[in-house]
Amino acid sequence: MYDIVIQYFDKATVASPIMFSYISKAKNKNDRVDANKLGDLLKVHMIPETYMLPPKARQVREPLRYRNWFIA
């Protein structure tokens, strides 16, 4: 998904789901509220980003990941 989005935009932010655990614990939980919270965090540059490997490195890792899954 990241590769598709990055073709159309200059920058795409991939957020760490572990760091967003507070959103799932909120009382008032719906998509609009969550989107507003994410938008506010994005405005103040407080989104905890994850590192995205370059496409070549991801292409190398993908077969290895499937191999490890198959062997384990």
C-alpha cells in the first residue's frame, strides 16, 4: 500500500500502531473522532513514524519472510 500511495504524493507517513494504543482505549470511539485525533497529531508533527525500507530491500526480505514462515 505504501508503494502505491508514495507514487501520488511527495511524502507518506506510516505510523506505528503500537504507539497509537491510546486511540483504541478512548471512550468515544468512531472513525470521525479517530480521524480528527490523527489529523491533530499530524498538524503538530507528533505522529510516531516507522521506518520504511527502500523498495529493493523489501523485495529481498519478502521471499525470506515466506521461507521462514514455511519452515517454522
